[in-house]
Amino acid sequence: MICIKCGKREAVFKGLCNECTWESAVVESPGSVSRIICPKCGAIKVGNAWSHNHSEAHWERKSLETFRINEPFRITGREVVGFNKRRDFIDAKITASLDGDIREFSFTIPYSEDKISCPTCNKITGSYFEAKVQIRGMTGKVTDKMVDAGKKLVEFVENNRTRDHQSFISKVEDVKDGVDIYLGKRKDGDTFAKNIKAREICSVVISNTLAGVREGKQFYRFTYMIRLFDYEPGSILFVNGRKYIFQGTNANGLNITDVEKGRDTFVNRKGLDLTKVTATGEIAEKRRFMVISRNNGETELMDRQNYSQTTIKGEITDDEVDMFILDGQLYKARGE
Ligand SMILES: [Zn+2]
Ligand SMILES: [Zn+2]
């Protein structure tokens, strides 16, 4: 059958050929489009919800969904091509199909934009928090280890934030003996505490307080008190009542030297109760000695500072050696 309109081509739909059918295509476009954007984080309100990730794409899909086309055509693509300079119009491209034959339609539509702070940014501004991570050390002083741990927590939360906008830091507070970091999401505190416990020698104490009622449920705030083992090598410690020189840590525990017996020991972190560790506040001086001679299980050393000579038990194979000095006694420094 030949097209009843043009009389030239084969009819494909209701007596009309392909071309004559396309001439009947009517695309209905929305009168205008608008968007609400958070000036702080760039989130876009799509419908009733705020979109934080891929928000541009969500908004585009939602605001172009009111494009319609008459039968027998089908819309196969909706795309914002661009904005005009003043950002009061958008160019949209609609693609439609008639049995796989694709045509494009262009539209210019009035556009408006509003800037409103999103609920998450309002929480951050309002210092909302679900968890507080307190990073502390053993000596009451702020140490590099504590600063590093704080930085790691900030990085961790910022990384989570790229996927989950509920992850945020609402406050970082330097306190006399450490740092307090307030988190928007409790789970971040939980995960961080677990990670640091696996990585560092530290104790973690978790507590909570009832902070009110939210959405009909009791709402608790959690505190993660992380105490890092941050004594410096040479520190004099009492571990389970015995006196030691702290030599250093490795991934599994502490290297310490028994002051009375002069013997090196290793304390596995798994069996270590930090509440049983106390410090005298004293730090043994570390000095470098030259090895002069060694024989019969003894080594003769010379202090490089004052040239005084001492004999110690054990044969030291190196030419030089670092020793801790405590109450006139020498103890080999093992290094971290
Ligand atoms: Zn025709
Ligand atoms: Zn925001």
C-alpha cells in the first residue's frame, strides 16, 4: 500500500509512509525547569530528596521526564545539552524512535536556580554529631603519634564522604592532652576504632550517653576513647610491677629491657593490659659507644663523649653501639 498523503512511498503506519508519519510527531515539553542547589556541597534537590552523588544526572533525568511524544513514537533519550550564558535557559535534546528510526528534537526552555543549604550541610553547621573520637596518649602530652592518628581519621571520613554524605566531621577540637574529633556518622567512629586497634598498640574504650529522642527512638551518642601507646624509647616503665627500659614497638608488641636483670623481653600486644603499664616519667639517656675489644663473652666500650671506658657482658659485633644509661648501668639500645 502506498502512502495516502504523499502517494510516493510505502505506507507503514495508518496509511502513512515513514516520512509522513514523522511529520505528525508532536513533542510536549515542560514549560520551564528549575533546580535547588546546595551552595556548600553542590548537592541538588531532586523531587523531595537531596541528591549528593551523581546529582547532576539525577536532576537531569527527573526534570526532563515530563517530555512526552504522541503515538506511535517513543522517547529514547533526554539530555541537557547546555545552559545559555546568563543561565536562564537550557538547551535540551530529545531523541525519539519510530520502529528503530531515530530522530532528534531540540528545545530551549526557561531555567531557574535557587541556592538552599542541604540538610547535611545544616547538620555540619549546627555541629551535629553521633560520635566523638578522643585521641589520647600515655603521657598527657600531645605526641606525633596522636597527630598522625587524627589525620588518619580525617582522611578516612573524607574518603567515606565521597560515597556517603552522612559521613562528615563537624568539629576538630584540640584539648590539653590530645584531640577530640566529632563525627556525623557513628559507624565511622566504630570502624576507625577497630582499624586503629588492629594497627597500633592502644586501648579503646567505648561509652555512650542518651542524647535525646529522634524519629521516635532513643538516640545515643558514642564516645571512642583511644589511648595510644606513645612512650618514647628510653622511657622507664613499670609493667606488671617490674621496672623496664622501653626499647620500642613493632607490629606485635613491645620490646623492653628488664632493669634489674639486664635482660631483653618482648611483650605481645595481645597479652598487654595498658592499665598495668605506668611510667616514672624518667627517660634513660642514650649515648653512642665505640667497641674497643671483645673477648670471653665481654665487650670493652669507650664513651664517645668523654672517652671513659666500660666493660659490659656479651660480645657486641658492631664497631659502634648505642647504649641507654640508667643509674650508672648500661643497657644496649635495640632501636625501633
Ligand atoms: Zn508519505
Ligand atoms: Zn550541602
